[in-house]
Amino acid sequence: MTEIDVEHLRYRIQRGSSDAFAEFRQTWRDNWAVRWIVYGTAALLVLFAVAWFLIGRDLPDATALQDYETPLPTVVRGNDGEIVGSYARDRRVQLDYVDFPAPLVNAFLSAEDETFWSHNGVDITGTLNAVLDYARKAGTDERAVGGSTITQQVAKNVLLSDEYSITRKLKEMLVARRIEQTLTKQEIITLYLNEIPLGRRSFGVQAAARAYFDKDVGDLDLHEMAFLSILPKAPERYGREKYEDMAITRRNYVLDKMAENGWATDSAVAAAKAEPLGLTSGAASIRNADAGYFIEEVRRQLLDRFGETAEDGPNSVYAGGLWVRTSLDLDYQDAARDALRKGMMRYHGSRGLSGPIATLDPSKGDLTSQLASANIGINYEDWRVAVFTGSGAIGFSDGETATLNGGPNSLQLGDVIAVRPQGNAWRVATIPDAAGGLIAQDPQTGRIMAMQGGFDSRLESFNRATQANRQPGSTIKPFVYAAGLDQGMTPATQIENGSFCAYQGERLGEKCFRGGRGGSYPMRFGLENSQNIMTVHIANDAGMANVIKTYERVGIGSYDPYLAFALGAGETTVEKMVNAYSTLANHGRYNDPTVIDYVQDRHGKVIWRADQRACEGCNSPEWDGSAMPRPGPMGRQVIDARTAFQVTHMLEGVITRGTAKVLRDQNLPLFGKTGTTTGPKDVWFIGGTQQLMVGTYLGFDQPRNMGGYAQGGTVAAPIVKTFIQETRDRWRDNPPVAPAGVRMVRIDRRTGGRVFDAWPGTEDNAAIIWEAFKPDTEPPRSTRASEIAAQRQELLDLIRRARRAQASLDAPVEREEPPENFVEEQGGIY
């Protein structure tokens, strides 16, 4: 029965199909309309296939938005956690959906996409209106309305381009449908409000709120929210004063739509419409500290480590949203800036204008506009930067003009100068021609607390604290003495202070160092009084190869083993020299100089840390009863700790009675060294305590003679003194701590002999002082009586030699002339 039914059914189907096909063929032959419908449908299918092949095949994957991260600027913080700067080409701040006030969201929906919560990515009505408007404006320069939903705008802003074409619009619609299938509505609106360009280099509503009203989104009033919502249509128009009426009209339209949609009460809308726009002149999203040289150095290091843009990696400087904790101390930074500027101004004195800051080309357009784009500024007292526009007139970067009183005849059209107020006009303000750098560093960690690389980073970005290679002069001598101490000398070792000649190889030949006071003096005397001849003797006796190795270990630089480098002939930077002195203060332990403590990614994870020390047990979930875990000591030992302390102890004498006596009235346990290079072309001072090291130099960028009166003790040391005075409450009076293995012994400062019958005095020039020695290197036991006896015996020997010489004059035989260095051999003339 079943088989018969199946066969019957198959027969009926075959017969029916034949009849249907015959009927369709007859209709096709007789009815032209059917033929055109079929042809049209086929053509549409072919067109759709071609369109998909051309448009849809290379569309971006909407699932990428699930892991999409908004390009965010890098934020820089000081050592106290406060924001001090940022690196951004655009204003961007990322918020979560819960951070957006509901009225703000509703304002954007009223302005851009009322059906956002109900459509599937494309609003058919809005699209048809856009098509009609496009057809009406075809052939004109007018741009048709977009008709895009918020989802389509996300597709355009994040995944596509801003190309104005039908093809891009079709792609936008296809991607929008995919986005709706991938993300929730809340995720889409969050992405939109964080990414939408709103003018004034602002992307996202938080950045725009800061740019237009200097407020956070949570503090905006209703009329301000409505204003932000109109910006996507024409961000660069509505934010300008001349289009204020147009902006108010559009804002009020959005407010009315909010009332119509039930998202705001009539009374609230009426009150909002009565408000003016209330735009501010624009505020930076992050307030910057006056630490341009320091922050730029941080930027350079971040670029080297993480790259510049998103193409360089997820943690790039201008897109990664990094949070950078630095060692910048704003109190020290302000003091460093002011101290260096005062020193530069003090040296410059009453000298006139040496030349313009820059020169603009009048043929390239309005000079004030060029000045605005040149990004030149100054932050010093009431000074401003202006451009000379001719005939006693100047212009500022904001477009204002003013009168210049008494400008020099050398001024040319387009010259950029600094000016200061004078009555109702302005007069030229002279920026010092000599420049320099200053660094303050924590010796225990290597962290740089302050950095000033010139008069003002707004005038020039070249950082003389880290980038200027200069001869350090006598500031390098402590490391020559350290090499001598490591080779068996002591602070009391007697060193010759007469002329010295040495053969330095076939290429350089013999080099002679002349000067000195004649005779021999303790090593301490040579360092306190910066004696070149004694330093050369020490370097020669210790071996220049050992001296150069000492330079290299403390990071000063690597030089050929010639004696000239013992006197500072090689080039180095302020940063390297300050760090080398910090190594001495840190008992010979070297730390790399750092400006960055650690870097976090946008999610707060630490991705780089300067302090790489391991700490066993620091992350244990429970206390095991043992001692508290601690990381090991920082840095690496590069100089014997006892040697380092001996050097710093001798350097205290540079402050109390040596070349840096200008600092002794600070009543701090300071040690340091001045430096003056040949010319003089550069003047230096580096010094401080075991808690803080400060170093500076002053000189011309194109080295030239600074004048014979310019010395490290008279020009550079006062700069550090100013820094200390401005931060005096931060300095500790604690005496320096000696490392294990140092013996403090009473000696005669002039002879280096050990003293038992007297105690060190409190006066600066006391004859008896405490000196630091390594075990078993102290001067031999002696008394004042034995010293007097020794001096008496020396005098008797001199008398005997004189008598023998006189007797030889009376003899008929040819006499022998005394050697040329007779005086030096006898200990000099006193």
C-alpha cells in the first residue's frame, strides 16, 4: 500500500512540474513584463555580487572593536604623584559608560541619533533623506547631510576613513551592521563619546569639556552638554566667536528635541536656552609644570624604549596611554631654574642685546601668525616674546601689537625678541648670551630630582645638562686623586708641586706642565687648592691607565691615557659629572642616572621599572616569622668605599678653605669642587652632601673666552649657593657617614704629620685636622718635638751644603754647576 502511494506521489510531482514549466514558458513567450522582471532581478543579483566583491570583501573586522583601545596621550607625574605634563598631539581622555551623565548621552542622541536604542545600525529614514539630499546637491560644492547613525559614525571614525563618497557610505552601513552584532549598545555609545572629534584638537567629550569649558563632564550644565552635542556637525565652526549666533540656534534646537523626547523638562530647557555659550579660551587637559627640559628628557627616553605611535606598539608614547612616574621634585626644579637664570643674568650683567632669538621671513605671511606657529615663548617675570614688525612696532603671538621703546638699531623686520613692560609700551629684555645647565640628584639612588638645561625650554629645546659635551676642567681632579689613593697614596702623602715634563709618545712628544708653588705638599692641599702640577704628579705616579679606568667606572667618559686628561681636557656632560660625584658620596657605589621611576600601561600594570632589584619574599602571602625581606643595595661598587670617603672628606676642605669658600657660610656638611677650563671657556661647580648632589656649568654654546675674572668659584659656585638657599629647609645637617674600615686620625694639615699632643680646632684654617685613612696607612707616630728636630736637622744640612759650595769656589779646579732644579730638590723657597 505504501509503495503504491509513493509511486503515485512521484508521478503527480513530475507531471505537475512539467505542467508548471510549460505554463511558465508560455507566459515568458507571451508576456514581456515577466521577462523584464526576471532580467532586472538577475541584473540586481549580479550588481549586488559585484558590489560585494568591490566594497565588502576588504571591510575591516568589527570584532576588532572588542579589543579596541582608544589612542591616549602619555601622562607624566612628579615624585609626589601630581601630574606635571603630558605628551599628546590631541586631547583625549577615556571614560567608561557609567562616567557619562545621562543628560549628556541624551543630548548627543537628540542631536545625532534619536532611534539609537532601537535600530540595528542603520536608520532607513535617515539614509533615504541623505540620498535625496545628495542627489539634490550633486554637481555643487555643498556637502550633503550624512544621515549616519551613531553606530555608523563609530564605523567611520574608528574603522574607516572620512572620505566623502557613496562607496564609503556603503561600507559604513555594512560595517555598522557588523558592529551592532558584535558590541552592545552601551559599548557603542561609550566608544562614540570617547572617539568623536569635537574641535580644538579634542577627541571625546571629556577632552572637549576641558577645551571649551575647563570642566569635567560630570560638572557640565545642561546648556553646556547641549553645546557639545552640536559639535560633531561642524566642530571648527561652532566653537568660534563669529559663529556664536549659529551655535546658539543649533544648541537650542537640541534642547527642544530633548524636551520633545522626554529627556529634559520644559523648565530646565527654558533655563538652559537663556544661558550664553560661556566658552573659555581653551584649557590644557593637563597642567604642565615649568620643567620643560626635564619632561623633554623623559620623552626622549620613552620614545627610545616604547616608540612614538600606535604602529610602534601598544605602549607607544602618543597612543599608548602610559602613566609615567618620574623623579621630578617641583621644589628643587623651581630652585634649579631660578638659580641658573640668576647666575646667567649675573654674569651677563649690563651687556646689551647680542642678537634675536629667531628670525621670521616676512615674505611668508603675517609675522604674528608665524610667531604663533613657531611655538616660542618665555616664562620669566613679566617678559614676553614678540616679533619686530618695523617702525618701532612689535607683535605678539596672540595677534596683539604694541610699541617698542628704544630698540637697538640692529633690529631687522622679522626679528624675534624678548620684551618687558615699560609704561604703556615695551622695551627690549636681554636674554643672556652665555648658557649652561644644572642638575640635582639623589646620590643614594641616582634619581635626578631637577634639571635645567638653559634659560627657558620654550626658547630652545637643546638641553645643556644632558646634551652639551664640555671640558670639565678641575672638577675631574677628585677622580685622579681617587686613582692615586687606590694605588697606595694617602691624603697625607707628600706630592711634588714643581714643573713636570713627561714623554707622551711619538705623536705628542714631550709635554711639560709648569707652574706650582715649588716644594712638596700633602695630597689634601693639592685638591683643596686645585693644584695642576700636583694633580699631574699623582696621575703619573698612579698611572694614567688607572686614572682612565676610574673615569670609565664612574661614567665620566673614556679617553686616551694622556696626562692632559688628568686636568679635564676630555669632554663630558653635567649629568655624567654629577652622577660621578654622587658615586663618591654613595661610598663608591654607582647608580645609573634616572629620570623615570616606573612606567604603567593604560590599565595600571607596571611595564618598566628603574629599580630592578629582586626582593626575595616581598610578595609572600603570609609572614613566615623571619626578618622583614628587603631588596639588596642599589647600584654596583666601582670605587673602594674607603677611597670614595677619603676623597669626599678632602673635598670638604674645598668649601671651608679652598676654591669654593663662597659656600662655607651655608653651615652644611658640603663637599665639592670648582672647575675652570682654559680660556676660561667654561666654569663649573659640583658638590653637595651624601643626600643631595648639585652640579652646574656656565659657558657659551660656541666656546669663547668668558673673561679672566670668570672662575668656577666666582661664577658657578654662587649658582649652587642660590639653589641651596632656596631649598635650605630640605637640606640635612647630618655629618657624613664613613664606611667600615676608615680610621680618623689627627694630622698637621700643612705637613701631613701625625699629631698626638693637640686636637683639631674649630676654625676653618685650623692647623690640626681630622683626616681619613685606611688601616695601616696612617702617618708614622711623631710628636711636635720630633718635627722640630727634623726641621732643625734639615736646616743644618742646608748650612753644611752651603759651606761646601763656598769652599769649592775657592778651589783652583773647575767647579760643577748646581742642577737647574736645585730649589725644587731642596723643598722650595718658603
